[in-house]
Amino acid sequence: GPKPREVVRVRSLAPRVSVTQTSNGWFNLEVEFAESDQSVDLAQIRPLLVSGRRYVKLSDGSVGELPREFGEQVRKLLDESGAEPEGSRLALAPFEAGEVERLVDLVPEARVAPETRRFLAALRDFRGIE
């Protein structure tokens, strides 16, 4: 007879973001997508983002769905910066501050180091002067 269809559990993956700055002004961006005990890092997700796909197989056999808007923003950032993630980490030049800020704005619970927040705020004020 026909085989029973396998039911695949789809989990909505939430982005986890943390941003710090190095002494030379570069940003250390850490991005993971997670739901309860399952997570995937930026390096694992990169090929998906580049190809426009949003579903990733998780280690427990379920499928994770990436948030569309955030995924797009990360893809754009990877494209523009040409930066290669190492695991969940991405080093970005100071001139990528605008993109970093847009990512942080999409994730209300993003962890941003206080000095990085001040830097981004100062930059925003400066751009507002133009």
C-alpha cells in the first residue's frame, strides 16, 4: 500500500544578534538563528541566503524557517561587504555601520555593547546633519 507521508515539523527560527566593536572600529557581528534547543549559525545559513531559500534542515530532523525580512537584510550585508562568516561571527568594516544598524533595528532583543550603541547613535546624528 501507499507509504504514510512523513510529517516534518517546521520551526520558525528567531535571529539572535550580538554586536561589539574592536579597538580599530571594526564590528564583530554574531548572528545565529534559533528556536528552543536548535540553532544554525551564519556560515551554515549563508548558502541558503545567497540562493534565496529560507528553509534549513536542523539537527533534530525538523526544518527551520528563516525570517524573510531579516534574512534579506543579512544576505544584502554579506553581498555588499563580501565578508565571509566564521561560524556565527562576521567582521565588518566601520563603513558598514548603517547596515549593522538596520540589522539591529530588526531584532529588538539584539545585544549591542554600550560603546557600539553610542557609536551608532553618534553616526546617526552625524548623518542627520547632511
